[in-house]
Amino acid sequence: MYDLSIQRVKKWLSDNKAKKVLIQAPDGIKAYLENFIESLEKEVEVFISGSRAWGGCDIALKEAKQLGIKHIIHIGHHGPVRVKIPENIQVFFVPAFAKISVENALENNLNKLGDCSPIGLLASLQHVNQLKSVKKKLENLGYSVVIGHGNLPFDGQIIGCDVSAAVNIARKVSCFLVIAGGIFHGFGVYIRTGKKTLILDPYRKKIVDIQKTMEKFYAKHLYNLAKALEAKKFGVLVSTKPGQYSINLARKIAQKIKKHGKKAYIIVTDEIEPETLQNFTFIDAYVNTACPRLNFDNEDNFKKPIIGAKEIDYVLENRLADHKIIDTLHIL
């Protein structure tokens, strides 16, 4: 299912004289690690992180330190995101390109593209290696295609908190086609650009227009913001994940809340999950300073309103009429 670059990993471990290694991977890739792990165990002592790995912002540095491990294999992401890796720890990033073909999904759903041209072509990391072949196929069919380039290493690459590859070409295209499993990556593109966004999903073999789904999500989010207007006690959420840790921002938000005559409590945790927050029964609403996608993509899972760091002013000043969909996420 995924190219885990086993030979490159072995060479890196050998070159760096590693004796033990910590393997970290997203939940969706963990099921495919068995052979990879067994191959490495012939040469080094292997430890597997059972924690989630949301991105390059979420490197298992604390686990490595506690285990006395100096080498981490981080699978599924391109590199560190807002993380300074300590000098005594080395991290090897394995992109885990998907081996699944996108050809069938594209050929069987061309009617979904309609007359959309030029097309902005983008992909999650697992599919950036397929962008050129998809571009060529679309051009042979008469479409004009542009592959964006942003802050990330690969042309056309987007992640949950950085869709600069889309933003940089938004004025040049009529719509975006995002190669990815599910709609997560397309959400960010639609929010930041406002352009029609289609998902080419090779796993479901479909092309999906996400506009109606986005409109439903945004309506629910506005409803939660309206509920937050009535809040008197706010929990300001801080994640200890190395690339999401924003304690100074949390302090500023807490001070702002208090100036408006309301109470603010800074809550620190690694994973921000509904189960973690349900015990704080005295809190009326939460402000998220961690992963910007949390307060939009997953808010149905939380029993109380959870709003983004950029949105607190709209709530405190009762200015929801000025709110726009782009305000939901502080992404690039």
C-alpha cells in the first residue's frame, strides 16, 4: 500500500551507527508496518510509538528522550513543521508514497470536471509523486493544468495547515483538483481560496465536489460561535506537541477574555480530545491554540463550542456578522 523506503532507512541507520530506533507513524499507516519492523529488528532494537502522529508538528521527541533513543523514523510526513529538533536526536522522514494508482478514479469520473479549466492540481504528500502523470493525462484530454508550489518541499504538496501551493496559483485557475484520500486536505484549499475544490480520491475511486459539505460544516461552525457568545468561562487550550505549543498566544487570549469581564483558564494537554475536556464541566466554551484544523474539522465531537484563536475577537465583541469562512482557520 505504501513505499516505506526500507533500504534508505537501513542505510541511514547504518550510517548513523544507530543501536535502537523509535518508529512513529499516523494511525492510517500503522497497520502496514509489520514487515517494515521485522526487517529493521534484524539490525537494531526497535520501539514503536503507539501515539498518534498528526504531522511534522507532532514528532515523538518526548518518547525518544524518555527511552534514551537518539534516532526516530517518522513515517508519513515530509519533515518538521514549526519544530526545532534537539541536536542529540536525529529524525529520518519517510514520505510513504502510496502505491495505489489514480488512473481509474480519474478516467471513470472525468464528467465531474466539466468545463473547469485551467485546473489547479494539488496532492497530499502520499500522492505528490503522481502529480506529473495526472497533469499529462489531463492535458492530453484538452485541459489546461497548473501545479502550484508553496512553502513545502514538493510541487503541488499541501498539508492541513499549509495550502500555500493553492494560494499561490488561485488567481490563475478556475478550480482545484486535490489528489488525496478523504476530504481533509481539500477543506483547507476551499477555505483559503474560495475556489471550487474537487477531491480525486483513489481509494474510493471517486471525484467529489466538497462545496455542499463545506457549507454544512460552516453553518454548524457559525452555530457554535453563536453559542459561544453566551459563554462566561472559557478554557484556552494548549497542546504540548512540539509544533503546536503556543503558550504565549494562550496567555494573550486569556488576558483578552478577562478584560471583557469573563473568566479564562489555560488547559494544557498533549492530545486535545473530547474525552479530555468532558471533565471540565464548569467551562462554557473553548479557544483552540493548537492545530488550527481542530476547531473546524472535529467540532462535532465536542459537546461545547470550540473556536479558533483568530475567532475570539468576533465572539467577545459580538461581531459574528463580519465573520468569514477564512477566519475559521489560521493556516498558510
